[in-house]
Amino acid sequence: MPTPAINLKVKKFRRRFGITAPRVVVRTHLAWPWYAIGGGLLVLVVVAIVWLIQQRGEVSEVERELDSLRQQVRQLDDELLKRRSAAGTEQNAAEMERSTQQQLLNRVKTLESENAALKEDMLLFERLIPAAGDEPAIRVESFRVAPDGPQHFRYRVLLAYQSTKQAADFRGRLQFSVAFLLAGKQQELRIPEKRESAGEFQVEVRHFLRREGGFELPPGARLLSVEVRVLQGDTLKSKRLAQL
């Protein structure tokens, strides 16, 4: 029979290696560099996460700044449009004012011309009234010549006729003598040149008659004087130099 000592050893063996034996945990042993590498990777992951969070915050800040800049640009565009519109309105108002002033100046010149013509008519009537009962006579009351272009001129002549019972009106024709300087030489232009072409220059005056027309000089010519003549047939009845 086994001795007590042997029984005790068998029990210890069963306790150590049998079903009731304590559990044994088997761990793999790693060297310390591997632990260092793992810690470094963990630190890098944490740093990357923190960096991404910061970048997201900076991106949000940049987006907010961009939104603010876009809003400022829109405000500046609106203000620029308003200023352009105001400037256009002011320019249109200035142009309208200049146009109105020019129209007023033209109207003033027209009124001055009409006023001068009325004064001539008044002088004509004043001269006709005292001459009642005198011999019939035709005369040039006024004669004016004014430039109407580089070499073109317009004239206006006013004729007055004192009629009698024997001669109620006057029939005749006008003739103009234009003196001008060309290439250093004085020359003369007759209008009309021939008596046969004096159809439009025929006049018939009962009391007074205003006649207007124009003539043109050669290029480079300078006007010296203009004389109008009233002819009946070939007889000179009246003449007068123009006011240039």
C-alpha cells in the first residue's frame, strides 16, 4: 500500500496538473521598442486628430471672412450703381440745361432780328407819311449782308415806294455789284450777270417790299463791299451799299 507520503505527493500532483489545478495565463513577451513604436503611433494619431479639429476651425473662420467680404462687395456694387445712376441723372440735367440755354440764345437772336426788322418797318412808315403828295420815288431803305457759310453770304434789302395817282406802283429789277479780293486782285461780280436772266430779281412795289437771297464767292475770296441797285429798264433809280 502506498505510504502517506506518497499519497500526499499524488494529491499535490493532481492539484497542480489535474482538473482542479489553477489556471495558467500564457503571455507573449514583447521587447520595449515595440511599446515605444505603439506609443508614438498613438501620439501621432492624437496629434492628427487635434490638427484636423484646428483646421476645421480655421476653415470655418475663413468661410466666415469670405462671406463677410462677399457681402461688402455686394454693398459696394450697390453703392457704385447708385452713384452711377446719380451721376447719369446729373449729366442729363446738365445737358438739358445747356440745351435749354442754347435754345433761349437762339430765340433771343431771332427776337433781336425780328425787332430790327420791325424797327426798319417803323422807320419806313415814318418816312412815307411826310412824303405824301411828292413825286413818285423808289428808294432803298435798308440793305444788309451777313455771312452764311465759308464763302456764302445772305442779303436782305428793303425797298420803299411813294406812289401817286398817276403811278400806283413801281416795276423794275434789282442788280447787285459784289466787290471782292482774290489772289491780291480786286474783282467784281454782277448779280445777275445778264439782263435776260433777271427774272427772279424783278420787283413790283406798291408801298414797300422786302427781298432776301444769297450769293457765293470763289474759294479764297474776301468780300470787300456789296451794292444794290434798283433799275427801271436801264435807268438807275436808287442804290445803296450794304452794312457788312
